[in-house]
Amino acid sequence: MTPSPYVSRINQIDAAQLDTEIYKVLKNQTKEITRYSAPGKVDKWQAEVDVLLKLLIWKFSLQRGSSTFGQRLLNLHYSNINQKKAVLYLIFSVLPQYLKDKLANENLSDRGVLAQILKSFVDWTSNAVSLLELINLLYFLHRGVQSRVIEFLLNLSSQPITTHRPRTIGYSYMTRELLWHGLMELFTIGIPMINFHYLKHAVMRLWRRAEPPMRQSFPVMDTATKCVYCEENPILPSHAGCAHIFCYYCLQAHFTAMNVFHCPSCNIELHVEDMKRFTLMSAPSSDDEESDDSFERVDNG
């Protein structure tokens, strides 16, 4: 007896995954078709729709040939399948999941004890099948044959359709992913180290004519006041030694990047230790202003 051609484990696992993904793609397409129907009208028939999709996949794959769509994509087929095993394959892959989905969506509290017992039995069977899948996976990793429980139950074995045809592996996608992740690491490490606020003010000083700093005065705020940096209504108004109002976060962002910078409007040098929140209590009163004016008049006299 000649030994059967070797089939790699990764090809068998990938074939099973491709079958699952093909089914999911068709299921998503049916949901897109029925998305504009009345809510809940199609959901109650979802279990039957899933059965119909699996039946169509089976009809155009195993019933007409000896391989599933996933196997066909990877140059595999079942060497010992016949019509009886193909029908059993359909029943084992459709019926348990259909019963589980159907009973999960039904209210069995008023259906009697028998329906509840059936639901418990189906749930127990589903858990048992999940456990068998895990055991079969460990067994498959050891022996390298029959990656699914249904293949073990029906004694189906995968073989290549054409021998001496190595699997083509492309590394372009992996190269692009490595390059992209390398660039992302470079950006995430390098960008935070760049002081954009300093660069922006340096460029503005190059293109803007040098103007003498304005005389420092206390800021005044009214309904028309805008943040001198973002030109929006100030959020948590703040100032730092000139007559202009900043948002707290605009001003704090500058002082986080550098301790000293020039006001974008009046070119006064602002220092981090002078940063204060603007409050009406801190604004000079009219009496203080009059006294300052009288002092200046006396001083000038």
C-alpha cells in the first residue's frame, strides 16, 4: 500500500478557515440585501436563511465534486468521499447549529417541559461538540490529519488535487506591514520630540516685521473678546502679562513646550511664571484707573 501524499497542517487549517470566511461573506451580503426591510421581519427567519446558504455552498461544492470551496482554493480535495458521506457532511454541519439557533430565539417557557428538555439537550450537545473540537485539534496537531471533527466522524482525509505543486507564499504583504509598523514606531517616538510651538513662532518671527513691544497693560474681556491664538471664544480665560486673553489650554500648551514666547498679537515676551487665570476680581477697578490717571497728570505737571 503506497502512502498518501503529504498535506501540510497549515493548508488543512487554512481550508477550514476559508470555508468559514466564505460563509460569513455570503451571510453579510444577505444582511445587506435585507437591511431596509421591516425591523425583525427577517431576523426571525435567520436560522432558515443560514441553512439555505450552507445548502447552496454544499450543492455547488461537495455535491458536484470532492472538495469544499476552501479546499479547492488550496489545491486539496477529499480522496475517499462519496454521495452518502457528502449528505452526512451536510446534515452534521447544518442540523446541530440550526437547532441551537432556533431554540435560542424561541420563548420556551410556555412550550412545556419537553421543549425545555430539548433545549437543554441541544445546549449540552453543543458544549460536547466544542470539547470534541478542542480534543480533535490537539489530535490533529499531533498526527496532521482530519482537522475537523466532522472529518474524523466520516473518516475523510485531505489530499492534494495535483501532486508536486508547492504552495505559493508571497512576502510582499508582510514586507509592507513591517515597513508600515516601522514607520508608525518612528512617528510615535519622533513626533512628540518635535517642539511645533517653537518652530511655529520661529517661522512667524522670520516672516513678520519686527515691531516694538507694546506697553504692558491689564487685559480687558467683554463679549467680543477672542483668544488671540485660536481666535475662538476663550475657554477658561487666561493671560500672562499682556493685554490679550488666551484659552487656558492654548496658553498652557505654549508654556508646556517652552517657558518664554512672544504674544502673537502684541509681541510682548510672556513668561510661564506670569500665567494667571482671568477673573473679574483681579481686574483693576475704575477708582484705581482714575487714581493712576491722576498720578500720571501730577507726575506730568
